[in-house]
Amino acid sequence: MAEAVVLKKILEELEENAEQIRQEDLEKFADKIQTAKRVFVAGAGRSGFVARAFSNRLMHLGLTVYFVGEPTTPSIQKADLLIIVSGSGETGSLKVMAVKAKKQGASVATITIFPEASIGSMADAVVHVPGSTPKSEFKSNVTSVQPMGNAFEQMTWLICDNVIMILMDKLAKTEEEMFKLHANLE
């Protein structure tokens, strides 16, 4: 049987990127979620898919969480948190959301390649992900074996799962308790 060489290269890249993620950033990100009255999650494109899955996991923890853009999403208020997943940190619609959230007195947290970009500069908590994207005016010295920012989305998925595990510990939630909130109308 032939070895999956490209798959191993992808996993090696993700491991190298994981070594650059700061635990204190993950803890601060989790603290912002834990102390928020309500959590709003946003992302566009493929990053939006990761953000949507993260909002689902946060709901499994028993948090009041909304994915921005759904018809049942209420207005954001003071004491709420807006989480934005954006590789470039410059996605137009997401920048507008961050500005509106801050004007309402809400906190902003982001997962991004470029903390110095617009969204990162407004954020109260930032998880910096090494990577590159063709959609940014900022330049990264990171290259990838994968095309089109794939490594960012994959690493973000793992970061979100890591934050869920941090929150499980902080909130003393078990997998069994989380499963009770899993969809049952499937």
C-alpha cells in the first residue's frame, strides 16, 4: 500500500503551525466566551463554515449563541461577545460587524492570520494563526504546501475544538451533558 505523502505534508504543516499558537491567547479567548452574556459568531466563505461549526459546539456547552446572519439572531448588546473568523482580518462585511458591535458596547474576539488588520486592531482577544491568504494586503512570511488558505481553515477548526475543550474544563461540562443538547430532530 502506498503512503499518503501529501496528507503527511499537510499534517506536518499543521503541527508546525500549532507550535506557534500561544496557549495564553487560547485561554483569553475562552475567558471572553465564558464571561459574555451572549455569544455571536461570524465568518464569511470557508471561514464561515468553520465559524458556524464553532457556534454549534458553543451551543452544546449550554451557552446562548447565535450565528450572525440567521433570521433568529437578535441585536448585539453590551456584555455580549462577537467572535469573527477571518484570515485576512479585512473582510468588508465582517469589519462592519466589528464596528457595530463595539459601538453597542460588546466585546470582539477574532481568529486571524493578521492581528494588525482592521478586525484584529478592534478585538479584545486575538488568536493569531500562522498562514497566508491571497485576499490580504498584508504580507506573511509563511508559505503553505496547500492552496487558497486551506491551512488557515484547518488550523482554525483545531483551535476552535481546543477552545471548546478549555471551556468544557472551565464550565465543568461533560461530553454526556453536551450530547443532551445535540440536535434530535435530524
